[in-house]
Amino acid sequence: MSPTSSGRGPNVVALGGGHGLAASLSALRHLTDRLTAVVTVADDGGSSGRLRREFGVLPPGDLRMALSALCDDSEWGLLWRDVLQHRFASAGAMNDHALGNLLIVTLWELLDDPVSGLDWVARLLGARGRVLPMAAVPLDIEGTVLGIDPDDPAGLTTVRGQVAVATTPGRVIGVQLSPNDPPARPEVLEAVRDADWAVLGPGSWYTSVLPHLLVPELARALARTEARICLTLNLGQQPGETDGFSPENHLEVLAAHAPDLRIDAVLVDPSQIEDAASLERVARAMGAVVVSRDVAIGDGTPRHDPLRLAAAYRDLFSGAIVPNR
């Protein structure tokens, strides 16, 4: 059962995690039914972390968010989206568990197949696309952090875990995965191979975006695919992860972690551009053109507007901006 096997629009793979991936999916679902979300599996906090530690499963939270972003707009789909996203509040062990996380883990236990379980949840939601984990096993992120000790501002420290990396008081200068050569899901490799476009980002740079490029099989698939690749930049800096980063800094970090990756387009909101010539130079070195579009929601918060983002993706996919390879 593959919800993306047929439908309208280009064949698109979106890679990321958390709220960033949900933002891109909320836009892409307006343009195509042939949509595959590839989700990071390194979360070790909250409900996901508790279920991961107790049952030894992939962390379900980011997978649940991606499924919810793809739900059908009918009364049925929206109600089941709300059911998936519901969190319990209590003084006991169920506190802060998301019901969708429990449902996903239940299906995994019944079916003994993570992808089949996610496909059944997608079917329940009438999802406009498919959701896949980027790797077949749970992963840990290890970050190299500068200046975490105020008495040694030039010292480097290794921190382990997605939550620890995302909330570190120091500055992250690099990440790696543990295990460092995890198996990729074959369905993910097939989706990347068959895609017309791959969309990477927005999202937490070191903990949601870069991890995809650290899975060797997935990184090779992205480097070899005939799909065009769009990198969607964030609308703000993240404490610890990207303090003080310009758009070109984001590109430089990505290039350092994935030197073989070729990007076709860098989508950025004009409010984030500090030095247009510098950004264009760094993007050009990666093979990309800079596409500046108003994609923010417009209320002063660093959130993407689904319809504005969809319009930007529509222009890209039409070929009006980026020529075919």
C-alpha cells in the first residue's frame, strides 16, 4: 500500500523533521498528491523519547506531525488529525503522551513493520502523501559544541542526543550520527530515485536537516538522483544551533557535511538576506540559484505561510526559475 503511487502533480520528496517539515508539507500538499515525507528518527525527548526508551522503537513524534500535516481536509481527516495530535494531561504516567504516538507504536507492534504501520495511519487520515522514516533504526545525534564551558570559551565538548544538541548553551559546529552508518529504508531510497524534486528544510539545521545527509545510503541517493533539489532556508536563527548565522552560513555548514550534494535552488525570504552578493556566490558554488520570495506568515513570528510557500514551490516546479538539469 503506497499512497503516493499515483495522483496529480510532480513527484516530490520532502526531507526534514518537526515543525519545519510540517511547514513544507502543509505547502506541498496544495501542489501534488505524489508526495513523500522522509523524517528524522533521532528525537529523544518528550513522549517520543519515553516510548523509544521503553519499547526500543523509532521515535514516533516527528512521523506523527508529518502525517497530521498531510491529512485530508474533510471532516473525517481533520478530526483524526486532532485525535493524533491530542496530548493527555494528568498527574500520572500518561502525562504529555500524544495519542498519535501511542497509535503508531501500537500498529508497529501489531504489524512488525514501521512503514506498513505509518501507511495505515496515512490511510486513516486520508493523507495526501506518504510518510517514511529516514533510517531503519533509531539514531542519536552527537554534536561538537564550542564554548559550552564559560571558563573555557575556546574548548570543544561533545554532547549526545537531539534535545541536548538543540538546547546547548554553546555553539554547535558539527554533528554526527550514532550509529554512524545506519541502514536507510529501501522505500526512502526508491522515493529519492524516482522524484522530480527533493525539498530539504526548513527546520532545525543540525538536528532536523543535516541528519539526512549523514545517512550514507541516503546521502548517496541524493547526490545521484536526477531530481532537482530545493533547499528551503529558515526564517530565523536558533539559539545554540545557528546563533548569528547568515543564510550563506547555513549553506556553508551543509556543504561541509555533504560535499557531494548539488543544490538547484535556495529558497529564502528576503527579510533574511543580509548580503545578497555573498549569498549568491555561496549558492552558485553549490550549483544553485537564489530564489527570494515572501514566504513568512507575516505576523512577526518566524513561521512559513503555507500558501505563500506553496506559490514559491509552484514557480520552482513549473521550471520558470530553475532550468532542467
